[in-house]
Amino acid sequence: MPPDSTFFTKDLTTLVDWAKFIGTIVSILGGLAGLLVIYFTKILPWYRARRRSRILEDRVGAKVYTKGIIEQAIRYYIEPECQDLDPSGRENPKLLVGVRQNLFAAVDNMLNNPTEYRYFLLLADSGMGKTSFVINYYARNLFHHKKANLVILPLGIPDVDERIQKIEDKENKILFLDAFDEDTLAIVDHVERLKTLMELTKSFEKIIITCRTQFFPRDEEIPKETGIVKIGPKKAGEGAKYVFHKLYLSLFTDQQITQYLKKRYPFGQKKRRRKAREMVARIPDLGVRPMLLAHIDDLVETNREINYGFELYEEMVEAWLTREEKIIEDLKKDHLRQFSERLAVDLYVNRKQRGAERIHYDQLVPLARDWNIPLDDWQLRGRSLLNRDADGNYKFAHRSIMEYLFVKRVMDGKSNLRPDMEWTDQMQRFFVEMTWKINPSYLKANGISIVD
């Protein structure tokens, strides 16, 4: 039997009552819609990224890449493009548009070529996303079962040679060697180190090595021949040895930046997205380096005028310090900064004897005590800019953060380094920018200028 219509007439006798009733329904539906938006734009993407991170941690191993590095690489990732000419070189970038292509597709094509392509160099400047690509390419192939024979190893770990030797069935494996510029032996002699790596990896099906472009002092020093002799028939005019095929990561386009910001600030956060977009427009370096773009949330709150790359790092570090001081009672950000700067110097100066730019947990507290910095061990481990691997070794979340803190301490006159200490290209860039801001006449007198 249908419901008695008098049920409605008793309680909803006026138009106002109807309006209240409809308003309540709309409010409920609006609340449900809001929850659905939060679920699909925040909770679900976070859950998927976290799930992928856990699977990758199990497959790759936390000894190789820390949990923080894997999570940061996967979340909000935008597939980059690549090109065959250095975007930071003398060539006019506008002339390079025609050769840009999706990096994933380019690597797929090269890896699927059975003979011609065997050795590759993926080059890019600091913070351009070389490690993020390696992790995401591995993840894509793992979850979509495109290639199950990928192995990734960062060259900045102490036992990388032993790990390479222990890999089984090398003839059917594709090996990604990440961050040649962080290899402590390559820093001493990159030519000799590359020869050693080529000998270690000559049995693998294919090899991809990532490296900072500026790690090589001149374009002429970027390796061309691998030294590995080809076996079997060769095409007419083909050389007797395998060569390195070079690819350069392209700068983000405006469309890719917009795509990233939409991921980072989905529906319901348009105001923050607009503010982030305005900051990107003001600071070109943000769009150039995805690593900096990943920290955009630390920058949208500031109204400071930023003209130099090092100022972006200072804003990031200061935002982190301020946030930690507010969260943890009795934690002083000055203590965290002092420890971070001194540790940055210590990690770089002692990288050769440690075999990597990492330090074991057992050494953190003694160092803090030697430096008279009143921080507890849990604060050093959990509230710093460091990531931990499964062996208890700590390193900075990104190498360029360590390099910035290193130069910052030197510029403040708080470090007694050997005058012959060799600096990385990124350290030199930070130094030139800081000096230019303080005393540009000094650099001009020595024929040094900041190149846009």
C-alpha cells in the first residue's frame, strides 16, 4: 500500500518547512559529495602511492633506496620528456622542440631494440628527476608486467660492486645504475671508474647509467665509447665497440607544470594551486627542477622575493625548521640547523673513507655531543632532513640539500676546510650565487657572471 499522504501534510504544512527539508537533504548530499572529493583526490591517491611504495621497498630493498626517497619519487609523479641535445647547453631551446619525446616511450623503444642499443647515458642537471624516473620506470614495469627483468642500483652505496656481481642471470637482465656522480670512486677518477663498471656489467643485456650533466667538466669528457667489443655480425660502417647513446631530460613544459599542480592541489584547493602557479611564474627555477617543485607547499606561504636558486633552498630549509620547532616541544630550530649544516660538511669531507655520503646511526649522537648540540637521538633520527636505509645509514633527502647546507656553512665562515677541497658543480653554483648577491663586483673582477 502506498504511504498515506497525510504523513507529509502533518509535518510539512508550509513552504518554509519544505525549504528546510530540501535544505537538509542538499546539505547531506553536499557533505557526501565533499567526502567523495576528499576520498578520490586525497585518500585514494595517497593509498595507491603508499601501496606502491611498500611493494617497491620489498622488491628493491630499503638498503638501496630509502622509504622517503621512494615515496617522494612516486607521489604526484609526472612523466617527463627527453631530447638528444643538452637543454642547458648553448643550443637555443626553441630549436629543440621537435626532438622532444616521452622519456618512458623513448627508453621502451631503445630497450626493445635487440642489437643497436645496449648502453645508455641519461643526463640531467641536479634535481631534474633522474632517480625519480628510475624508480617510476621500475614501478611501471613491475605493476604492468611489461618487463620483469629490471634491476636498479644506486652507485652511491658502498657495496654496489658486490651487489652487481651477485646478480644472477645477467644475460637476461637490464641494469639501471643510478647517480654516477655520487659514486665516490667516480669522483676521484670518472674515466677509470667507468672502465671498471663496464667490465663488471658487460654480461648484462642492457645498461642505463644516470648522471648529472655537469659532473663532466666539458662535453668532450662525456663518454662516447664503452670499451666493450661487439660480438657477432655488424652492419656496414658500424664500429667494433659499443657506444653510449645519450639522452637528456627535458625541462618541464607549462602544460606539465600545470598537470603537476593539479595533482598536488586537486579540486577544492584551487586557491593554493593558483598561488603556487603565481610563484612558479615568478621563480623559473621551480619549473625547471621537479625536485624543487615537489616542495612547492613549503614556498607558497612565503611572500619573499626570490631571485637566486640558493634562496629556494633556504626557504625550504627554513620552512622545515620552523615546522619542526612548532611540532616538537622544547626543540630549537637553531640546534637542528647547526647539526644539519655541520653534518653536511662531515658527510662530504669524509665520503671517501665511508665509501658513500651516508653515516651510520651509531655515529650521529657522538657527533652531536662533540659539536655540543643538545639534541636527543630520536630528534636526530626523526626530525631531521635525513632518510634512513635498512642498514641504519642516514643521508640527506636530496644531495643538493646537503650541498646547499655545506656551502651555507662555508659562506658563514663556520667551517675550516682544506683549501684544495674539491667542490661539486652544484656547490660551485651555490657559491657563485651567494657571492653575486653579496659582492657582485668581486666576481666581475674575476670574470665570473651568473648565466641564466
